Amino acid sequence: MSASNYGPEFWHSHWADGGGAFTAKESGRLLAAHWPKLEIPPGSEVLVPMSGKSPDMAWLAAHGFGVVGVEISPIACEAFFAEHHIAADRAAAGPFVRWQGGGVTILQGDFFDLGGKYAAALDRGGLVALPCQDRYRYAQHLRSLLEPGGVLLLVTIEYDPARRSGPPFPVFPDEVRQLFPGAVERSRHPLGRARWTAVGGADAVVWVMRVRRG
Ligand SMILES: C[S@@+](CC[C@H](N)C(=O)[O-])C[C@H]1O[C@@H](n2cnc3c(N)ncnc32)[C@H](O)[C@@H]1O
């Protein structure tokens, strides 16, 4: 359950209306630059919360990782497999519908119903999809799903909130460090697309957080 106007109903209508606007357009450059440095053993299970139909999942599977996306919209799940020409199996799995194929599993359902432990997580478009009042609960749940020693690669966006409203919502460094203690900023780069220059510019910021062992 979400306390805000940006809960499941918002996202179901977003996907029913076509969905594309908040979808990652490329995965190669960002992941090639940052993922290998995390030294996650290939074969590890990587959680992709709020996955949508992100091409990041195909990149991770192609690089030997087990991918578990979580996505509330069946339209997004279906679109991922269709766009990658993968015939997916579908089966009930507790509170989820599990879509599976080509090394990628997408659990269709509410992220807050997910349990288990993962070696790594990739959050691009997850935290920033949520308004401020929903982010603490989200971050706590995401942290609880990482194993000791597990690592999170997080991508946020920063822009002037007076010039535009979300989603994606801007999330600034103080809040990231509060939500994910120990998170370290790895890089930032300006987003060149017209929708961002029109509001005075925006930066994409890459963060890494590692969960302490023991
Ligand atoms: C901004 S989109 C990002 C998608 C993807 N990470 C990307 O970069 O392309 C956020 C996604 O979160 C999904 N979502 C929102 N609330 C959710 C929830 N409670 N559980 C699972 N997925 C959710 C939405 O349907 C949407 O596809």
C-alpha cells in the first residue's frame, strides 16, 4: 500500500497509456562503466526493484547474472519479453505471477510483498519513482533484501523541484545518505535531453552502497 498518489493505480494507468516515458533507454554504457567495479561474482542473483521493462535486465542476464525483476504492471512484464523476443513461462508464485525466460525472472506484483536475500540490487528508476513520503519505507525494504556483503547500485536524478514535479522525483545526496547509510557517490553527469534542459538541467547520479558483513 502506498500513502501517496503514486501508488499502484498510478502506475497501472501509466502502463495502460503506453508506459514508455520513464523507461531506461539504454543500459550498456552505465552498467559497463559501473557494474564490473562492484566485483559481484557472475551467477549471483541481482534484484531489479520496480523493473518496468528495463533493458538493464537483459544486460545483466547477458553478462551471466541471475536477474529477478519486480514489477507491478503485467503490461511492462509482457513488453520486456516481447521486445527481447523471449518466450516467457508464466506461473503463480505466492503473491506474484512469475514470468521467466532467457535468464530473466520478473515477479509481477507489489515490491513490498517480496522476501528473500539477494547478492546485489540495481535501482535505476525505482527510488526516484516514489514521492518523499514513500521513500523511507521503500529503502528500508530494499536494504532488508540484501545479503551481508551485498551491494546496491543506485541511480538518482537531481533537478530543481521548483521547475518541475515528478516522477521521476529529484533525490539529493543528504537524503540518499540517510536512506542508504554508507552510500558513496560514484559519478554524476548532466542529462542532455530537451525535457531536462527546458527545466534548467538535470544530473543523473550513480551511488554504490555495500551492506556490512556481520
Ligand atoms: C520509473 S519506472 C522505472 C522502470 C525501470 N526501472 C527503468 O529504469 O526503466 C518505475 C516502475 O515501478 C513500477 N512500480 C511502481 N510501484 C511498484 C510496486 N509497488 N511494486 C512493483 N513495481 C512498482 C512501475 O509500474 C514502473 O514500471
